[in-house]
Amino acid sequence: MQIFEVVELEDYPFMATVEVYKADIVRNNLEDSKAYLIVDSNSKVIMTFNAQKCPIKFQVYGAILAKILNKQLEEAYKVDSLNRFEKSSQTYNEIMNKLIGGGKAKPITIKDFPKPISQKNFKIDIKLQSNIKINKIIDYIYEIPSPERHSRKFMILGGNIYAEEERAELFVKEKKHTPKPVKMGRLNNGFNFFDDRYYSTRFIVKEPQLQAIELFVSDGDKPHFLELTIPVIQEEKFSNAGKIESLIDAFRIPVKIKTDNPEEIKREKLIKNIKDNANEKSR
């Protein structure tokens, strides 16, 4: 087994690999914030591995470098992802516990890349999938383990957004709760920013097309709720008598929205002083 760490360069091609040999077995050579290529010469497999805190840029670099390394090895190896296996699975632990040794693979350097080409001739490597098969993608997503201490909140598939809910399935001797995606509707034309939680994004890419986008939240993260600045009619009051003024106020845009931002408060005081001085001079 050989291990190569994905490293960043300041200039083109902006990426390379260095061989790692700090310990005898694979798992003891890996750090929590880096991306790696693990080469098994016996089974002829190149495994990409992204640690829990690995930045997305290095994850992308790792996928590109894996293809280049396969070319270096005369495309005799299969490129796979170790992240798609559960940490408790036999395959994952077999690879993690293998001994480090020699092999044919060599570190990827600047010499392994072609000369820089113009932007006009640049070929896009990852394609957007247009005619996706939702059910197959969902099955593929659920084969990939979720990151530790995170829960999936949304999935974006083919312009639609899906939430996830637990459904009870009754078997002969036990009741089992399984997650099921629930379609919420189509996304708007444009970008959607989710501001109620701190989301971690995962892209599902296959052969090499973007299949889906998943949004995860940390298990310890609590949502924060936006403060309403307009009157709200509670649901229990729908069938009860009330004042028409409350209904009108509910649709009225507030003249002034309160803020806790120190810079905004300072600015408001400055504007007020300017207005007060102007009024005194006009008297």
C-alpha cells in the first residue's frame, strides 16, 4: 500500500501529491483535515479519501489527481472512493489496517500536467446532469454513509428540493424507522441561501456528472428564528372575531425595522443629529 497526500501549489497546476510514510498501517498516516490517494498495488485500486474536515477544494483536487495517477500507472488501476463505505464496514477497515509498503506509483508533480491552455479551450470535467432519474439517484445517495455527527436536512435533485422524514415500517417482529425523502417543490430561478442553520454541503458526483446536492447540519446545531417585525394573526384566531385593523397591519410594511447592529445604531444617531441641527437652523 502507498499513501499520497494532496497538496496545494501557488501557481499552475495548483495541485500535486507527496508520498506519506509516518507509520506502518494506513489509518495512522491520515490527518483529519486532508485529502489522500491510497494505492493498493495488489488489487490494483486507487482510493480517494477525504478526511472529516477536509476542505472542498482539496476534495476536488484529489479526484483530478486520482485520474492523473491512473494514467501514470497505464490505466491498469480502478479509481474508487473510500468515503462511500461505512466506517464500520469490512472493506473500510481492511484498507485502513493494511501495511504501508512499496509500489509502482510515484508522486505527481508539475511535469505530469500539460502546459497551461487558454480559457477558450478549457474542457469542463464535471457535467451537469439534465435528464436525471430521481429514484436511482436517491438509492445511490442512501448507499453513501452520512458524515459523523451530522444529519441530512435537504437534498436538491434536478431543480427540486427534498426534505427528509422518518417513517415507521412495521415488520413481523419489530417496527423500524427509515428515512424517506419528501418532495417540497421546485426551486426558484436563481440562488437560494438558507439562513436559518449553518449548513454543510455535499455534492454527489458520479461518472463524472453532478447528481445531487445535500445539505447537512451538525447534530448539536440549533436553528435560529427570524424576528418578525409585523403583527401576526395566530392560527387559533382564524375563526374568532377580531379587529380589521389587525389584519391591515399584518400586510403593512414597517416604516422602521429595529436593529441591534452597532454600526447601524451609530449611523441612525448621526442622521438624527443632522436632522435636529437642520431643524434648529430653520427656526
